[in-house]
Amino acid sequence: MSDTTTPNYGFTLPSIGASQDTWGNKLNANWAEADSVIYSLASGYLPISGGTLSGGLVISPASGTALLNLNKPAGTVTNSADIYGTTAGTLRWLLRLSTLEAESGSNAGSNFGIYRYDDLGNYLGNPLSISRATGNVAIAQALSVAGAVSAPSASFSGAMSASSASLSGQVTANSFMNTGGTFYVGGNLNYYLARTQSDGAWRIAENGTVNLTIDTGGNLTARGAIFGTNAQFSGGLNVNNMAMARFGSGSMLSFWPGGFDLSFSRDGTESLVYTSGSNDHFIARPADWLFYNNIGSFAGHGDYANISDGRSKREIEPASRGLAEILRLRPVSFQRIRHRADTRPLRTELGFVAQDVAQVIPEAVEAVGMELFDGSGRLDSDEPSLALTTTPIVATLVNAVKQLAARVAALEAHSA
């Protein structure tokens, strides 16, 4: 009967009945080969207790899942499931798939973390953490996103703070809400955007002071000035100081509550304009505190009263103008050149020409600089428009009557 061999390593199996010398030679050869095979196995493969690979590791099953299982012992805070990234044996990054926290129930513990280390292998920080229980992601440093960031829903029940965030693409969310939480800016708790549960209002604060509040009704309250090129408010607006500019269209600020318009003039020289649907307006100019109406007469249910209290005056002297000046005045009839929006029939008025009166009673004439309808007469022009005040004329008339009364008295005394 001839010899046979083993199926894996080809060791000789001597035939039954062969001489002992033959068996001995063949067994000795088998053991020598087995020694070589066992030695190569011991030096070329990892022992079960662990070791170091000198080459790469590829897990490539013929079928099924390629699995790498890091199984830490349970019930201790000193064990974790870690993957190290080192340079020349010095730690650079640590991927901790199961952190050191003990599992105390309700999915607590064994969280996810990424840790970084300096050139000497010293701990630098934990830039990314994920809670196993909640799935919440914490990012400790700045977040820079080159593409789009999309989320179907984002909700924060507490505070969210970030020292820096840079997005060169888009940020989109179907629903983004902060309920009773606070967004901090620049890593400083004095700069924040907050919505409080007590009243539901949003507040923006700087240096710890709330500068802007928007309540649930859409009302806006600002601590300081509001500047903007175009602003519309469907709710209330309450500010201590406000300026909004739209100079090209002729107004700085416009409100439209129930058809009432309020706007500033186009160049800032006129500070307040009341405008109705037909563009009528009443203007106050801070340069000389002059109020004027460029449409028509003032009207009201009572007399116009001009303050004339002696305590508001100084250097009070008797007026000298009288009959001589009255005789030099030239009363005229005229029709006014009207505003384009004034469609009332023209009417003839009686009065004076300011340039004529200025030659006789200059105290009754004032350069108001109100722009006329041909574009002339502005305050900064060579010939500002002129206006009359009637009080100096009335005072002159009173003196003229006194002079005439004295003459009548003298004539009556002479005739007697």
C-alpha cells in the first residue's frame, strides 16, 4: 500500500505495515516542515490578544457585511471605544465611538466625540460631539460651509451660541424656530437675539442693552435711531429717534395709517410734511423755524393767536411809522399762481406785493425762501421768496389813525 498526504500542508502519511525506519524518516520530515509552518504563522499574523500591523488592513468578505466591531466592557467609566490617528507614534486625532460616560439608562452615556491634539500629543479640544440619547450635535469651534446647508426642521429649546459662522452657499430650512432660547453672537453674552416665552417678543441686545423689540403683534420698539432706504410697517412703530431716507423720490419717511401720510422733504431742509391724497402739505423748516403752507389759506374754528406777552420782548420803544408810510403803500388786486394739485376756481384777492412793502415798512417783510412753483425763491437762491406779516402794517395804521385824529382834533379846536 502506498503512502498518502494531508489535504492542507501535504504532510506524508506512511502506509500501514511499512518498516519503522521508513516511518521515522517520514515523520521527521513532516515535523521539520510543520515547525516551519507554525513559525511562519506565529510571526506573520496577529495574536488574539492584540498586536501591531505593519501593513494596511482590508476587510473584504465575499458576501454579507464588512464588519469592524469595537466592543468595550459595560458598567465602567474608564473604558471607551477609540480609533487613534497618530504621526510617528504621537497622537493627533482621537475618534471616540463610545465615550467614557457610564450608561445609566434612558440611552445616556456612550456618546460620540472627536478630539484633537497638538504636535506633542497634548489635548487641544473636543470640536465635535453627538449625544446618543438626543442626537444633538455640538460644534465647539467656527463652522465654515462652502455649499448649501438644508434642514427640514430645526428647534432650540435652550441657548445656542457660536463664536463664528461663515457660509458661502445657502442655508435653507422648512421650519426654523427658537422657543424661549437665545442666540449669542461673537462668543459674548452681551450680544444676542432672544425670544422669551413670557411675552413671545423678539429682542436684539448690544452691550447688554435691548435696542430693538418686536412683539407678537408685529409692533416694533427701538431704543435709538432707525435708518433705512425703504421701510414699510403694517403694525405699530415706536421709536425715540428715527430717520429713513428716500431722497430721489422726494421723501425721507412715510406712514400710511388709514390714508394719513407723513414724510420728510427730499433734501433735509424741510423737516416735516403733512400730505393728503392731493399732495397738500404743511412744512416746518428747522433752519429758521418757519412754518408755511404752499397750497392756500389757513382755516380753523378760532382766531390765530401770536404770542405777544411783554415778557417775551425786550428793547420796547414807541413805533414811529404812521400816516406817511400808509400813504406810500400800494394796495393791489391779484390772482395767485396755484399749486398744480389745487383744482379750486381761481379767485381775485386784495393785498400787497412784498417787494413794494419792503420799500416802505421793511419790518413787515420776511425772506422765507419757500420754493415757488416755477422753481425759484429757495432759501439758498440769490432771491429767496418774500412773505408779509400784517402786525407791522396794523401798527403803522394805528399810528396813522392817531395822527389823523390829532389833526381832526386840532381842526375842531380851531373852528370852535
